[in-house]
Amino acid sequence: MSREQTFVIVGAGLAGAKTAETLRAEGHDGKLVMIGDEPCRPYDRPPLSKEYLRSEKDFDGVAVHKADFYRDNDIDLRTSTVVEGIDLLGSAVVLSSGERVVYDKLLLATGVAPRQVNVPGSNLGGVYYLRNLADSDALRSAINPSTRLVVIGAGWIGAEVAASARQIGATVALVEQASLPLERVLGHEVGEIYRSLHAKHGVELHFGVAVESFIGTDTLKAVKLSDGTVLDADSAVVGVGAYPRVELAQAAGIRVDNGIVVDEYLQTSTPNVYAAGDVANAFHPRYATHIRLEHWYAALHQGPVAAANMLGKKTVYDRIPYFYSDQYDLGMEYRGWAPSYDQVVFRGDPAAGEFIAFWLSDHRVVAAMNANIWDMGDTLEALVAGGSTIGVDRLTDLNYDLS
């Protein structure tokens, strides 16, 4: 690789960091610039609602690389730097300072931003969102055993923050418009397991309702729900989803549709421009459709694939989707993709907290989740990938060897 070539990465999260790491490991010896708008080096986001929020890990424990990694690998990491535009004709990114950084290959790893709630009082002090390290730092300071916390939204962020806050000792109310936590992702059967889990740990549950207003003068005092319930609150966390940060790509004329649209090689509609991580709506050969995954695993593995293709290799991203969550004493891993399914069946006893759930479509396992069972990952991956027809009696029989 010629030293004359410059590769630029916009976005200094996990996807960008793994792209930079792979580019150097695979032989790019030209200039490598990574630009991020946060003031720190890249870090993993999942701990922000779990171990980091509970002060069980410090920043070095969540950082992707050690502090000297970028210097030692001659990576020009520019923190607290905002990219204002992309000049496709001039092959350059334009910084807020006016500086133009010319590229030969460009990766967009701009991630997502939290969706806001637009109700009275939403700008009060004590109303938080959780996406970045600064958000988690603010929550760490706000949550203690005497805190009355209201969590708006029972998706992954909301459910994990509620669990962490209870582990810290705070009083927690969880508010969700759906009928169960995580119902949109995991369905009714598994959502019911998580409802029982949070109830068991003392979370006050409010389902089928929305937030009507946040009450207070300068700082939050209470949260009013659409059914008229008023919840006393010192703090509130809003976790109602996220949207992909496509503004730079869209303004430049790069194709966007629920994210930055890329092919199986993670290349955008524009030559020499790639995208990876939460923002990438990538064509998945196995499912013959585009899928955008807001999960750590996709960022971890799409970064290296993007790097390989930036170096001229033809590497397909076709990994089975995967994500994980830890709430209280229930840890889980989910493999597969099940936008629709016929039924959910269980192997083991969900009430005991050790089980495997299977999502079936036409008698085929399209997704599987192991909960507090840690020796089945490869087997479940193979079942999901294989697409074989498997009888429910075998899936649920603890005496049947699934391998």
C-alpha cells in the first residue's frame, strides 16, 4: 500500500476503532485519520448502561484500546472534532474549523443518536438520555440509593438502566407504551420473562402508557403519565430508541434509507466510501435484504470487513446477527434474525432463570436465545445458520443432544 494514500474514518466509536486497527494490521502504511466529536478515545458502549454506570469499571476498562495504541500505530486520532460536510468531488471531509482532510478511501461510522421526547418539561434538569460516556457519567452522579428514578422506555437501554439502578439501590419506575419490556424485539413470551424479572427486583411497572409531561420548575420533581398517574422523581432516563446519524451522507448525496445503505462489502452508493456499525444498513446475503443492527457485535465485526474492502479485498459481511444483555442475575445471548415467526418454544425452565428460547418459522430455527447457559453458543449458531427443519419435541427435550 502506497504511503501516498490517505484513509479517513469519520466516527471514533468501536466500528471506527476496529477499522483503524485492521487497516494497520493488514498493511496500510499510508496516512490514517480518525475523527470523533467526543473528547476521548474510542470505547465500548454496552457497559454505559451496566458495569460503567454502576462504577464497576472505569474508562480504561471500557476503552477499545490502550491510550498509547493510536500513537504507536501512527493513527491520527482527532477527538472533539466535528465534521461539517463531505466533498465527494474533491474527495475530502470538511471540518468545522474549515480544514479539509483529503481522502483516498473514506469510512462513515457516525452511529446513532437517541430519539427525543417532545412533551412539556422535557428540558428540565434531571431528565437524561444515554448514548455516550458523558451521559453515563451524568447518570452515575445522579443515581444513588436515595434516588427516585423513572425510566421511560423498556427497550434495551431502559431495561438495563432500570436493572443497574435497582442494583445500586435506587427506587425505580419503568414506563413503556408496549404491554411488556423488550416486546418489539423478543416478542410476548420472552417479554413476559423480563416483566417478571423486573417485578421480582422491585421495579414499579407501568405498561401501555406514555409520558404526558415532566413536572418541575428548574429541576424534575415528578413524571405525569397518559393515564393520569403521577410518579415522584428526582431523575428520569429516556430510552425510546435511536435514529441513524445520516446527515453527512445525505447532504453529500450518498444513498440513505434507514441508515447509510451499503452492499455486502459495506460500500456505499459512492465509490471509495464505506459505512459500518450502527449507521450502516447493510445488505445481508443470507437474508437477501438490508439489515441495520444497533448492536456492539455488528460494529465489532463490520469494522474489520470494511477495512479489508478499503484495502481492495472482496470480503462479504454475512455474520449471523448477535446481541447480548445482562440484567440483574439474568445474562443472555441472542443469535439470528426473526422479523416474523410462527412460535416460540423453550428448552429448560424460564422460571428458574436457565433456559434456551427458540423462534421458529416453518419449523426452522430462525433465532435462539440462551439465558444463563453458556456452553451452547456454537450449537445454537449452527442451528440458526443451518436452516434445518427440527421438531419441537427435540428442541425442548433436555435429554436430546442438540449438537
